[in-house]
Amino acid sequence: MDETTNTDRAERGAAVIAAFLAAAATAGATLTPGDRAELGRAAVEAYPLGNDDPDETLSFTLADIYHHADGVKAPHALLGAALMELSTTVNVLPVLGALGDDGRSGILACAVAAILAHGDEQGVCVHEVTDRAYDHWADEAEEERFMRVRAERYAK
């Protein structure tokens, strides 16, 4: 049996971000809540492990984005920025894209905001989804750390 690694999870998160950016490339200068939710829908549809349970799909999609963002922005910081992004109407993605690496954390936050907007339109409890996503990410990150420490200990 193949074990899913956090690198695999990060790659799935990267694919979701790429789908989000592709959809965002055609967005206008302003974003209505519906526009933002539509960008989130495009991102979630790119998640390869999606299923009929929107809470589960959104939780794992966000967790994999958190793995992708590792070293760029912590999950709680991404979520905080995403919640602020939800109240804006200006599409900042072209500016963030032009910034290159300096705009990366903003792009990630915009993607999380769009996914949350999509979830809200689907009637999911956003707080529950974000809590579950964080728990998945934390458990997976801790498991990887534990396995690395154990391997180092046995290598001695």
C-alpha cells in the first residue's frame, strides 16, 4: 500500500491553487461574493479526492492547501487573511501575481477565501470546515515529524 505523504498533499494543494489562478485570470476588477464563490468552486473541482460530502471535500482541500503553504504562511495566518479578503470587492490577484514570490501568501489567502465563499454558498458550516482542515493538517504534520524523528533515532 502506498502511503500518502505531506509532499503528496502539498502537490494536491498546488493543483488546487493552479486551478484557482486559472479561473481568476478571467475575473474582473471587482469581485462580488458570487464571483468569489465561483472561483472557489473552480478550485474545489480541481481537488482530485473530492466526493459527495462537501464538508469533507472542503476540509481536505484546505488541509492540502495548508501543506502547500508550509513555509510560506501558517494555517491560522492564511485563514485570518482569508477572512479579511472575504469583505473586499477589489480583485487584488493581478497585483499579487505581479509581485511574484512576494505575492504568494496573498494568493494563497485569496484562494482560501474563495473556497470558503464557495462553501458558504453550499450551506456548509465554514467554522466546522476550517476547524476540521486545521486538525487534518496538524495531525498529518505531527505524524510526519514523529516518523522523521523516529527514523533519525534508529539510524544512530
